[in-house]
Amino acid sequence: MLRNVRWQLASLLFLAGVINYLDRAALSVAAPLITTDLGLDPAQLGVVFSSFFFGYTIFCFIGGAAADRYGPRLVLIVAMTLWSIFCGLTSLAYSVGSLLILRIVFGMGEGPFNTTMAKFVSNWFPRAEQASAIGIANAGTPLGGAIAGPIVGFVAITFGWRISFVVIAAIGLAWVLLWALSATDRPAQHRRVSEAERREIEKDQEPAGGQARQSLAFYLSQPAVLSTAIAFFGYSYILYFFLTWFPSYLTMAQHLSIKDMAVVSVIPWSLGFLGLASGGFVCDRLGQRLGNQLAARKLVMVVSLLVAAAMVALAGTASTVEVAVGLMAVSVFFMYLSGSTYWSIILAIVEPRRIGGVAGFVHLIANLAGIVAPIVTGFFVEKSGSFTSAFVLAGGIATMGALLVAFLVRERQESPRHVETRS
């Protein structure tokens, strides 16, 4: 598989995903040290966690639209350079205000990554491989979350939490150089793509260039797109609740040390990696058996998200750390098993010239959960002294999203009233 250039570039996106979540999870892992150093209470910490998403969400859409216009290669270069620099600058935070500003700009840099990745996959992969490619490209994110605990925990304890942010920023800048030297926007522009591989990629793709048949507004008003966005919000609510608060839950509610927390947190992330890496292949193989790629992607999403919702709700009632981590690990596995389906459904129901903008909108809606989940969780913990209601709420939101997709996602629909006369 890696003999083909498209899979080599997907491997680079996999590494970018590792770095993406290594950078993002660093604050959560170092949070116990940072709160002591800067004097933050749980409610303030929740706002700091959420501040990242004030920049991130809007740039999900801006990044996707930019990828449609300027190409995914350039957008990824600019985005990862920006987020790596501001990840490193987090080491200079001296107050809650400075930390908020740094996290907002850091989020602006990370916002374009996933939507630009979807645009790149649309350009570089035949439809029968797109869910698999998205799964592989995204599988680096839980792996980044898994290694963040040991890496950031060790560096923070040994050298201080500020140094850990500088180290991972340097890793991101190294990736930027490798991507700039290796990637192009389309296969026809790449000198190492053989004629056979180019024909294989383009055999079932719509021609590049030309005019978009439908307006962006047309797609953003479709029930299939809106229900996918809401389901993605439910997925993201579980994810960001887990990403931002689960390490603190282990230390505050289960009374683990920072060292033990860093080790234990690897377990759910590792299962999440397996789920995300395999989810795309499950979708594509099931699609071949059913003869309908969209139906396969819906089925995987709905079943996986419902199981994830049930497990996270049950985790909130756990009385021991073993049960809590076990249930959360199962939830994260099934949550990530659905991870490629949101993107691959968009690829199936939206024309390629609108992929970036529509995917950016869906990702924007999804990542509003990154603003809501940390703040709501912090509020619940501050007022009740318990995490139980926060776990149950995460499960309920994900259940609602799964049911909407089950009933509202249909094949691509065209409307002549919205056909554009120019690109």
C-alpha cells in the first residue's frame, strides 16, 4: 500500500494528527501543575480549556473554504506553522489572561487541519478508498493523545511544564518542512505519481476545475448535512469532555497521582487509535458488501455512537478507577470507530468543489462542543463536587445526534433552483 504516493502522503497526515493531539492534549496533562502555578480554580480551568475552541471553531470553516480556493497543501503549511509557534509560546503564560489569548490563537492554527485533510483526501483518493484514507489520516490523533500523557508528564515533572510545550512545538515545525517538500494539491502535480496510480485515483472522481453546480448555501441547508453536523457535535462532546477533563477527573475524583494519571490515560487513547484506524476500513468493506457506501457509513456511525454514548454515561456512575477507565476506554473506542464516517458522509453527499466549505461548516458545528463541554463540566464540578451529571449529559447529546443521522441522511440531492452560474 505504501508503494503508492497517495498512501505515503496519508501517512504524513497520520503523523500530523499525532502532533495535533500531542499539542492539544499537553495542556490537559499539565493542568494540575499549571493550576497550581497560575492559581486557577476548576471554573477558570474550564474556561481555559474552552478558549482554544473560540479560535478553533471559526477556523474550521475558514480553513475549509481556504482549502477549496488555495489548495490543501498551502493551508496545512500555514496552519501547522501557526499552531506550533503558539504551542511553544504557551510556555510564556504568566496569568489566566495570557493563557486565554495564547490558547485562542493556538486554536486558530489547528482549526483548518481536519477540513483541509478531508479536501486532500477528496483530491487524492478514489471514492472506494476515501473512508479508509480518512481513518488512517485521523488515526494519529488518538495516538497523539495516548503518548501525550507519558511524554508531557515526564518532561513536565522532570524539567517543568513550560519546557514540554517548547519540545512539542519543535516537532510540529519539523513536520511542516517535510510536508512542504513532499505534498502537492493533486496527483497530476506530483512528479512521483505514476500514470497507473493517477488513473486509479481519477477513475471515479468528478473532473477538477470548472464551475460548482450548487451553491454553498444549498448544501448547508440540507437535512443530511445538518444532521451529520449535530451527530459530529455529539461525538465531539464526548471527545472534548474526555480530552479536557478526564485527566483531572482521575486526579480529583479517583485520587490518582499525576504520574499514575499520565500512565492510566494511555489506555482509552490506545483503544481510540485502534477504533479510528479500523473504522474507515470497516466502512469501505461494508460498503462493498452492501453495494452502498453511504448506507455503510451511516450504519457504522449510528451503532458506534450509540454504544459510545451508553458507555460514557455508565462511566459516570463508576465507583472504582478500574471500572471508570474501562468504561471510558470502550466509549472512546466506539466513538473513534465512527470518526471517519462524518467526513466520508460529506464526501458522499457533496460535490468535490464544495467539500472544503461544507466540511468546514460541519466541523465548526461539531467543535462548538469544545466550547460548551469544558465550561459546562467545570460548572457542574464547581457546583456539585461530582462528575456524574457531566458524564450522563455527554451520553445524552451523542444519542440525539446518532438518531438524527439514522433518519435524515440520504443520498446527494440536487436542486436546479440553487445551481450557480459561475464558480
